[in-house]
Amino acid sequence: METLRHIVLFVHLIGFAVLFGSWAVQAFGGKRQFATIMEYGLLIAGVAGLALAAPWGLPDGAEPNYVKIGIKLVVLIAIGGLVGSGLSRQKRGAAVPPAVFWLVGVLTLVNAGIAVLWR
């Protein structure tokens, strides 16, 4: 069971890497637009994160940190809303506001920081 949990964690990290990597490519490539692949990374990270939040494969006596899980879920939903609204603006021909674009990158890093630093 522990091996399966590690596989799901690996998939979760891949989702984060796709989301942040595609954002970084746009940020440092000069375009500063949202790409559709960001939605896929967000979906992969979200589904795998919800699977990790289930209390399976934990050692005896270990309890999931539901406050941490809840905060990470709220941040993930905020990122999804920003990416979705940005992609919608782009389809209409409007530019994504710089604050929205940079906020997605910051929130993605904050979400990863919460995962790593909050014990």
C-alpha cells in the first residue's frame, strides 16, 4: 500500500511540475500568457492530491492534517479560477493582466511550499 501511495505522490509532483513548468516557460519566454497545458497540470495535481488526502496507506496512529489539506485545496481552486479566467480572456482576444499571471506562479509556489514546509 505504501508503494501505491508513493506512486500517487509521484503523479502529484508531475502535475505540479507541468503547471509550474509551463508557467515558467511563459514567464521567462516573454509571452506571459496562459497555456492550455496549465489546466492539465492543475487537473493532474488536483486529482492526485485528493487521492493523497484519503487516509489510506498511512502508518498506524498517523492522522492526515486536514487543515493543511483544506488550505492547499483552496489555493488550488484559486489557481484554477485564475487560469480559467485568463484562458477565457485570451480566447476573446484580450490580454491577461500581469498581476493575474504572476499571481498564478506565486500561488503555485506557495502551494508547493505548504506541502514541503508544513509538518
